[in-house]
Amino acid sequence: MLKKTLQLAVPAALLCAGLAAPRAMAQPAPAAVQQTVSVTATVESVDMTTRQVLLSGPQGGLVTVVAGKGVQNLGQLKAGDHVVITEQRAVAVQVGKPGQDLAAPTLQGAAVRAARGELPAGAAYELVNVNVRINKVDAKTHTVSFTRADGSTGQITVKNPDLQKFADQLKPGDNVELAYLQAVSIVAQKP
């Protein structure tokens, strides 16, 4: 059940963000990118007193992590078990309606964990929606200057080629809606 919940988090969150609305032809089409990274580590030891778990990575490196009190079922984790850590990140952007006031940023999030008696597992996601007004675009350096809803300004250099295409078509005064999603899951498995 945990795996299904996490897999649905990215598409559902992006759809809920409303980033698939049709746009006028003169504006750039909405753009979205996502990245998923997964690593499997092997449990070397578990210290129940300190709640420290020693993990060895796929290239042999060792790392100690502390399982917080929210990690139930830690006692079921044994040396030789595998821990799969998956992180997903996604960004979606679109031009908003012109002339409207910028909405304040919003933050949504949720977390789930394995039921008592199961191997330790958990997943969490955070979705941030931000609206900005474009001040300047430098297509040569892919740098965009903008103003946030609170009046503060910022600048970003866009590095992703798909998002560069979107950014390079923006013009001063455009309102842009951005959604940023980060999801993480940690699942223990028997070898």
C-alpha cells in the first residue's frame, strides 16, 4: 500500500496543481520535468538503544542514520536487510492569467508509515505552489528576474533544457505559476 501511495503522489499532486489548463497561443506552453533517484543500501547493524542504523551503500560506503521516534517497527530491522530510499522531484510551470494580483505561496504535504508489525517504511511529500511576476528574461544566460507576491524579488538561472525553452519565451509582466514537488520514501526489505 505504501508503494502505491508514493507512486500516486507525483502525478496526483501535479494534476491537483492545475497546471494543465489551456493557454493563449502567444504564451509558452506549460512545462514540467521530474527526476527520480533510488538507492538500495544494506543494513550492517541496528543499535536499538541509540536508534542508530549503520548502512552500506552500493559502492561500499558506510553511513549511520538515526531512526527518529516516529519510526515504528525498528526492532524488526536486522543486519542483512535492504533499505530502498527513493526521492522524486518535479517542477511544473505555466503562464497565469495576465493582470491578476499574485497569490501567496501555498504548501501542502503528507506522510505515511508502515503499520505496526510490518517492516519499517515511510513516505512523505511536499508540494509548494508559488506565483511570480516576470521582470526580465535573459535568453542568452537563461536567467529570469521576478517579483514574488510579497513584493520581494529574486533571480534564477534555469538549467533544465525543457524549462529553458519555457523561460526564454517569457516576457516582462507575465504572471507565472510554479509547482515544486518533492517526495521521499524509505522501505525496508528482507533480502
